[in-house]
Amino acid sequence: MIQLIAKTKFSYKSLLPFLFNHTTTRYSSQLSKSNEQTRIFSLFAPTVAEVNFVSSFSHWKSIQMEKDLNTGIFHIPTTLKIPDGEHEYKYFVRKNAKQKYWTSVIDPYVEKYDAKHQHGLITIRNGKKYTDTYEWKYDHIKLPENDQLIIYEIYVADFTENGQFSGILSKLDYLSDLGINAIELMPVQDYMGNEHNWGYSPTHHFALKATYGTKHDLKNLVDECHRRGIRVFLDGVFNHSSLKIIQYYSEKHHPDDPYYWGPEFNYDYYDEKLKSKPAVKYAQDIVRYWIEEFHLDGIRFDAAKQMDNYNILYELDHVGRSSRRNQPFFTQAEHVPEKVDITKANKGPVDACWSSTFHGIVSDVLINQKKFELDSLKYIISAKNLVNYLACHDNERLMYLIGHLGKTFDNDAFQRIRLGTIILMTSVSIPLIWQGDEFGQASQLGTNDPHRKIISMEWSLLKNEQNKNLYNIFKRLIQFRHTILNKEKYNKVNFIYTDINQRILAYTRSNDTDNEDILIITNFSNQIKTDIEIKHILHNGQWIDWLTNDIFTVNNSMLKLDLKPFDVISYSHNTNRLYNLLRRSMNKNDDSLISNVQTSKFIRSLIPISIHQQSSSVEDNEQFDEVKRDAWDSGEEQYFKWASLNRRPMESLVGRKRSAELIISGPRPSRIVNGIWRTGLVG
């Protein structure tokens, strides 16, 4: 009777948890061909003798299910009629008739879950399971390739005030403006209720966490991301579950591993009678569902080291790509420490591996003046097929560590973050930004159940000058990476200068056609370094610092300069790139590439003195109008390109007034001059 079942002991030890439900017809190949309604409620449990079905539409009366011995699937009787509406339901199972108690089981394939009453929820219309419809509007937009990615990690609950998908939607323009082209959502699957939790111990692998919003909300978010050219990745947990719902190891794979988060899936188990690996099929169904239903563009595999099974990663990578054929697909694995043979470049199963080493090395070199692991630093800058980050959800933020361990705050702390950011954005592998790092959030994670803490985004920090400046540094470096390093495939690194004692490292970035015309010089010391001579630079002439627009001159393949504490200078030898960057700033109505940076003497030399002296009403000035009119028709852009490629000073060839025409030519020319003038020119 139902009264007996409702009061039964909840136990798993006596029951081999080998349970799958097959209500989701698109993601199962073993469905019975019987009545449509029997397929809506069915449970794969080959080692179980009895299964009872209870539901709200049956008034919670126990209904014995029928077992198909050939498939191991239990079905409800064909005579049972299911009315339209939303219904609660669950299963009760026992291994054999001698067992005195029953075990309560939530449908493993449930897509909606009542956390309070611990029931599955399903909507029936016209005798069939109802699936909401969504009209995808932006599937036709081609999304960025994997080698172009800038990833932004988001925890839905803390990202905005409402903690929902709709909150992220309200910030998409912010992310797009920053230059982000991929967001990675920490687990969005249900994990036993509505509590504040990261979600890395999922319970219901097909159900959304109810507090985040509806399926329609997530689909709309993904669609709007795609409209902006932003890909969306799922953080997937395939190592373990919080409930023993399928065949699993009773103990963890590696007893010596200190990390254990719950029953681990046994992907090696093969059912001889059924000729299948049930755990493998379950994981495949999970991937297929999320990619096909929500049009997601990639997966991060959590705890790949604990999974210790490349075969299942190969399988899931294949399922994901097969489900998203018309767009690029990206798989990444968390393996601590990173393991290069897990990537496809080394015949492994995934595209990239998360690099916890990057976070560790950068933190050490920015905080500990007694430690300078030069070889490790070179490795994190030059290593390929990784995902690098200054911090992620698993680590304390770099800004917090610099203050807490390095006892460094305010301007000095931001200077160190600036250096770390340039290392991140000029390293070879894909950069990932943890939400809030782009403006210097310094909230502590702690060790006491950090996955349950509410650590909200401190959006108000963007009102502070230091935080806003850091945001602009991130933004400009991201654009630098998009337009030069990624677009022109600068995949080579050459370390041209190292001084362990001085804690100085210089390296170049280049592709197969250009000869090292991007140069980065770093000082990891808290001391000023003077008269540093960087030798063996391939190009003589003028080099532009991408962040400050300052000009430095290389003579006889040598650059002599001074470096401030934790200073970093990123040079480009091709001045045409600066010009193109300024033109993009005009086209996008965007001052961030110019504001809050020190405009160089070189830029000033391109603008007539008379324009420098104008007030904010410079657009009304007669001389300015004359220069502007000439610029529209001058065709000088081509000359600028020629002159920059040939390393010829602009002012010596065309004169200061005509040089100004080059800077102000293009859409809204007055704005770029006004922008340069407004930020304050350096004399």
C-alpha cells in the first residue's frame, strides 16, 4: 500500500543502483515500442525485481510496473490513462521480494523537479509529454572559432542581483563591449533543492536549477549570446553524482586521492546480458540533451583527473560535436595539474585543459619576491592547448591574494594586477576571466564551504577610477588579442631576454610570416630597474606601447629603458596597427582605447599645435573644420600605411597639418581628436 511505501527507509546499500528512466524519447535508443503513454513513464532497472509507480494523477496509489526482461525496462500498464496537466510522480523499487523496505527513486531523466516534496514534475498534453517550443532566431550567425576565444566564467546565482538567466541577459552588452566571445556557465543542473550552491554535485542531470529560471529563459539567453557572437559553454559534472542513481564505484577510483564528492560513475562496467555500458549511455544522453535542446557550444568536463577515463571523454566529445554540426564546438577538461596528453593536439579527447599552474605561477611571481621560477613562467606563457586564468571559482582572486599574502594595496596592487593581466592576454593559450576580475574584485572565497557562500558581484567598483582603469586595460588587451594575436595567428613565442637576479623577462610574439613585431618586457621586481638593455631585437626604429601609446626607439637591435616596479611594456613595431585601432575606436563610438591612458608624444606630433590649444568647442573652430574637410577627401590613409610599413616619421614627410588629417579621417573625425585632446597630451 502507499502508506507502507511512503514510510519506507531510504537506503541504497542493499540496492544495486542501476537505474535509468527512458521518458525522453529523443535521447534513448532502448525505448519500448508499446503504447505512447507507457513510454512516458519507464525505468531502466535490470537488477531490480519490483518497481511501483506513484503520482498525483493516480492519487498517490501504488501502481505496479511491468518489466521487459529483454531490455530491463519497467513500464506502467497500457491500461493506465494519463490526464492532461502537470503531474508529480516518483518510483519505489526493491531488489527482491524478500527485501522488507522499498527505495524511493526520482526519475533520473526528469527535466523538472519539486525540491520541497522531492517529486519529479511532468506536463501532459493530448496524452503526450509536453515539450516547450522555442523559435531560435540567431542560429544562422557564425560563431567564433576555438582559437579566437576569450572565455568569461559565470556563476549565475552571484552574477546579478536576481541570480537568474535574465540577469545575465541584462549584462550581455557589457560583456560584448569588454570583448568577451564565450561565456562558461558553472553547473546549471539541479542539485537537491534551492540552496545557494555551485552545483558540482548534481542530482538531476536533465533538470535546470529552478531558481535560475525556465528552459525558455536559458534558450533566450543562449540565443541572445549568439546574436552578439558569444558562444555558451556548459560546465558538466560527469565524474560523480550526489545520489547513487546508476552503476557506480562504491569507493572512489583512487583511494589515495584526497578529493571525493560522491558516488563515482563506473564507465567501464559492461552488462553482458544487455550488451551495453549503461553509465556510458546515460552520460551520452546527458550531453545530447543539453547540446540539442539549448544549442550550447561546448562543455567543460569537471574533475577529469578523478574520472581517469579518456574513453568516456572521447565518447562525450563525439556526441557533443555530432549534436552541434553547423557551429564550432569546444571541449575542455579540468585536470589538476594539467596534463598535455589529454588534448587533441597530443591525440587526447578534448581541445584544451585547464591550467591551474598558470594561476599558481602568476600568483607566486607577483607576491613572493624570494621566488622566481623562470622556467615555469616561460612554460605558462608559451604552452599551447590550455585554458589560462588569473583566478577561477576554485581559487582565491588574485587581487585578494596580493593584499592578503603580499600585503600590497591600492596603486601598487593594481600595478601588479596589470602585469598579471598582460601575461594572461599575451600568453599563447586561451584566456579565461572569472567574473569580476576585470575590474579588480577582491572578495575572499575562504575554506569553509565556499561553494555555499553568497559572494555577489561588486558592480559598484566600476565607479572607482582605479577599478575602471583596470577594466579599460582588460578591454584594450582583449581587443589587442582579437585583432592581432588571434586574428593574425601569433602562436610563436621567443624569449629574447632573461635576468633571474633582476627578475626581468622579455619575449616576442609572432606568426609564420611576421618577424617578431610584438614585444613584451616585464619586471617582476618591487624595485625600479634602470638602464636595462634588451638586445637582439630584430627590427630597428619606432615601437609603440599598446597600453600607453608611448614611443620607444630601437637602435642597433637594442632597446635601453627603465622599468618601474612590476612594470610591463607591450610593444608593436607596426604603427599601422595603432592607426587601425584608433579608426575602430571611432567606428564603434568608443573612447576606451584612448581614455585613461597617457597619449604619446608620437600621437601628439600628428596633430597640429593649433588643435591642441582649442577648447571643448574645437568642432566649431574654423581651422579644425578646414582640416576635417580636407581629411575626408585626402586619401591619406593609404599614405599612412605606406609610411608606417616603411618606418618613416609622419611629420618629416607630410607636415604636421597633413598628418592630422590622417588621424581625424574616417567616421566622426572630430571625435577622435577631441578624445585625444580631452585625455590630456603629454608634453
